[in-house]
Amino acid sequence: MSAGAAPVRAIARRELAQYFGSPVAYVFLVIFLLLAGIFTFTFGAFFERGEASLIAFFTWVPWLLLFLVPAAGMRIWAEERRSGTWELLLTMPVTVWQAVLGKFVASWGFLGLALLLTFPFWITVNWLGQPDNGVIVSAYIGSWLLGGAYLAVTCMTSSFTRNQVVAFILAVVLCLALILIGFTPITDLLARYLPIDVVDTIAGFGVLTHFDGLAKGVIALRAIVYFASLIVLPLFVTAAVIRNRGR
Amino acid sequence: MIKVENLRKSFGTNVAVNDVSFEVAPGEVLGFLGPNGAGKSTTMRIITGFIGADAGRASVCGFDIAEQPIEAKRRIGYLPEAAPSYGEMSVASFLGWVADMRGLVGDARRKAIAQAVDACSLGSVLQQDIDTLSKGFRHRTCLAQAILHDPDVLILDEPTDGLDPNQKHEVRQLIRRMSERKTIIFSTHILEEVEEACTRAIIIDGGHIVANGTPDELKARSDRAGAVLLTLGGGDAPGLGAAIAALPGVGRVETVEQSGEQTQVRAYAGGAERGSALAARLAAALAGGRWPLLAITAEEGRLDDVFRAITHSDVVRMEGAGS
């Protein structure tokens, strides 16, 4: 275990250092916090709701992360391919899976940090009233899992190409599709043409269906399994793509 | 030690490596020669496990690169063709990362980094970002990465590419110093480099090995090998050439240079007598003759003649296709 974890740690540390060694991390954090604030307090109508909860924030999380996660993750493999550094990385004594995992873990950790930095919202709502902090914790976990799913999809699209822009656009499109199949206006539209069971099944593959539950404080096993699969599956594809390099 | 058996690799319809086999023993420095696109880099990428072969095997220190890639990769130091590195890292943190990836810790880690920095003369740029370095430093940073874990096998794809003559010389010295304890393959376009640093050379063309031998053996394949270069006084080249061609043991004769009162001719061996034996006989035959003999040399043959004779450059191929 420890022998297998060492290269994963080394790769993850390097990735994290790369975030903070360049403006990417700071730009990402500032924009994320700025947008989160704007959406929560204006469009989310945080104060007008008159309730002690962070639902005004968490409603926007799937949409905010939809653009920010692909932006943060698009370079993960595309840049290695473009600059040729994957030839170094993959001729080191590491397995492809270790490399894929190390890179993912670092970016996911960074994403976790970004979410934690929204703590002033939590302080505000606790100062103003008595929110159910269990629900808030559950919603944070849901946000992190959702971000992880987006990130895994981004890792995958990033492994397809040496062009970061292509990786970004592909990731946004795929993640948007994952939102839309469970987005109420879309499911309502589908319900006009399709039997309700079919619509429900389709919506069950959407991220919103599972995220909404977690945001409301329902930690359902189904949701956890759903997000875990949505993280593992794209990472498997990523590893397969990297393994088949040079064919 | 490196063993390559019947390696084959194609990209689409283009066969990059076709049935390549060779072995390299510890202490050997194998020069890998060939025109651009001949399959040198592809072969090296297969041995280092960066890409898989379509057929055939490659093993390093007894570990098959396809079956036991981690064990094999532990024993390899690799400098890829364009010497890539993470540009936004400083030299020190890049080498630190490489040491971590190689599983080095504590004192061994510190020592390994210090030695690699020293061997590649990187001491003055340790804290600089790799992006901001000159090409020579970037190249040597990647070379330091390859030798950091003191590997048994070194695979260097054009290690002197883009370096100035002094740096080229340093890298060749470094390769020679390390060669006693290691198995080394390096590819190059520079033929003098092969004579200076290699114990053996392989010439590869169109994915095939077309020559495999010591630099001296390869030079002997040149048609100039064993010929004698004569410099004589007197300007009458046609008569002179004919007179020399008439001497016993001489085959073809060509005029190399004629300037005023001096003529330089090359006499190819016509019989079994070659090189210095032929030179001695010619010197004796010409002594006291019509043309005073000013200089005489037995030729060893030249690597670039051999290279040109047995490989085909892209340019020649294109011209051939056009006509």
C-alpha cells in the first residue's frame, strides 16, 4: 500500500504545487468566491428568503462548477501531451492508474479547498439565525462529490487531446448534459412525449436529482454510489486512453 | 543490459520499426544512427516503455518492458528527444520531484540530487524556473533527471542536440565517464560523436538495422578504407594518374585536387594489399621517379561515407519519387 501510494503522493504534490505556483489557483479561487457571493446574495435572494439556510448558495453550485471545474482541470492531461512531459511521467516507475489517480486527487483536493473557503456564508447564516448545520454539511459533501464528478469528466476529455480548449468545451458539454437530463424544465418537456417512468429513469442519470437530495440533507446511499461511479468511470476511461497512447 | 528482439511498430500504414533486434552489454556505449524518421526514437520509446510494440520483445536487465514495466523502468534513465520538463517548476523542485518518483528518501535523496546537479553543472540555476533557462540548461536539467537515480541503463535520445560545442563535449565526457558501470544507448546525427564516445554503432534506416559494428568496423566498410592518398609535385594530372594506375596493386585512381605544382590523388586498392602496406609499396615505386612524392597517407575510411552509402535521406527519396 505504502509503496503504491508514494508515487501517487509525489504526483499529487506536484500538481498542487503547479496550481499554486501559477496564477491559476488564485484566479480560480477569487472568481469562484466572487461568483458564489453574487449568485447567492443577488440571484439566490439569500436575505429575501428569510430562512436560515444556505440553499440560496447550493442551488447555484452545479452551475458555477459547470464552468469552473473544466477550466481548472482542462490542462491536467492535455498540457502533458502538448509539452511532451507525459513521456517523462510515464517512463517513471509508476502505473498509469497511479498517475491518473494522483492528478485527480490533487485537483479534487484543490476543489475541496475552494468550497471550504465559502465558510463566510456559513458564518453569516449562523450569525443571523439557527440553520440546520447537518444539512449544510451534507450539502457541502454533495458539492464536493458533484465537483469530483465534473473533474473526472474533465480529466477524461483532457486525456483525449493536446488542446486545452477542446478539452474544456467537451467537458462543459458533457457536464451540461449531465445537468440537463435531470433539470426540471427539461424533464417536464420530456414528460409530454415520453412515459413518466422513462423520464424518471433518464433523470436518475442526471446530477441534479442526486445533488438536490444531498443539498437538502438527505445522504442517500444511492446518491453516494451514483457520484462514486461518476468519478470512477471517467477515470477508468482516462487510464485506458493514456494506456493506449502511441497506437 | 538491454535485449531487443524482432521489434515491430507501425503507425497507421507507416512502418516505423521493422524487425529490429540487438543486444547491448554492460560497459558498452551503443551509438544509434540514422536519418530523421528512420525509427531511432520509436525504438527508444519502446525500450523505455513509453509506447508498446506491435510485435517482438524488449527487456532491460532481464525484465520485459511489457510484462514487468515497473521493474524495468526502475533500472532505466531516459532522456526523451525534445528533453521535456515541467517548465513552471524550478530546477531544484523538478529534480526533487524526480527523486520522489524514483522512491529516494532522506540522505540517499539529497546525495542523488547533489550528484546529478554536479554532473550536469546545474548548481548556478537551481532556484530558477526551467522555463526561464537557456536551451542548454533545459537540456541538461532533463539529462540530470535521467541520471539522478544512478540507473543501470541509460537511454538518451539526441543528448547533445541543441548544445554548443563546449556543452556537447561535456555531455560526451559525461557519457564516457558513466559508461564503465552502465549500459548506454544514445542516438545522434553527429558522426564524430560516435567515434568519440561509442564502443559500437548501429545504423538504422527505414525501420531496419542496416549496419551494426564498432566504429572501426563500420569505417572499414567505406570504399575509401584501405585507399592511399598521395600528394605529388608536378602539374600533369592525366599522365600522373595513368602512371599510378599502372603500378601493381592499384585499382582505380582519382584526382582529388590539383593546384599549381601539386597534385593530390587517391589510389584505391586493386588487390589484396591495402592501407599502409599499399602505401609502402607505392612510396617505394615512386621514389626517384618523375613526380616527387610530398606526402602519403593510408585512409581509414569515413563514417559519413558509410552512412551516406547505406542510408537514404528523405530528400533523396522525394526526388526519386518525383522523377
